[in-house]
Amino acid sequence: MDQKLEKLMKQLGEAINDSISDSEQIAGVISRIKTDGYDVFLVLEATVGFNRRQAEVQPAEPPSCGEPEFVISPQDARFLKSLKISVNPDRRRDNKKAA
């Protein structure tokens, strides 16, 4: 990972931490919990992903007929996989039923 992206990721983490630390609502709830005799610890996990955008080539004119093309980016595929959804772009559903 390049240094610029690492610096930006660090800034993002600090911004998230600052926004939580500066929240009056969160501070109020933590104060009430402490008043009731409890110690509070808060652990948050954030998953942040970065993908370099690829230049998309737009066709000069849209196709005039035929079936739409199934297009899925690598990021789309990872997202669907994280939801346990498998995608097979070669499998097509035939909506025509034999009579």
C-alpha cells in the first residue's frame, strides 16, 4: 500500500475516533452507565476497503437490440461473496417453458 493511502487511512481512523469522542450523546450514556456503578470499555471494528478505480470505456452508441450483458466488477463479486451469494455469469435462466 502506498504511503499516501496509508496516511489517508490513518486520518480516517482519527476522524472516526474524534467523532465518537466528541459525541455528547455517547458521553451522556457512558456517564449514566458509570453512575450505575459500571466501568465502560468500547471496542469498535471498522472494515474499510480500497480499490483503485479502473477507467471505464463507454461505447460510442448503445446496442440497439439483443439481451443486456451481465457485467459485474471484482468489487461487486467480493461484496456478494461476503453475503454468501454466488454469482455465475455464464448461467442463464431460460424463461421459455416447453408446451
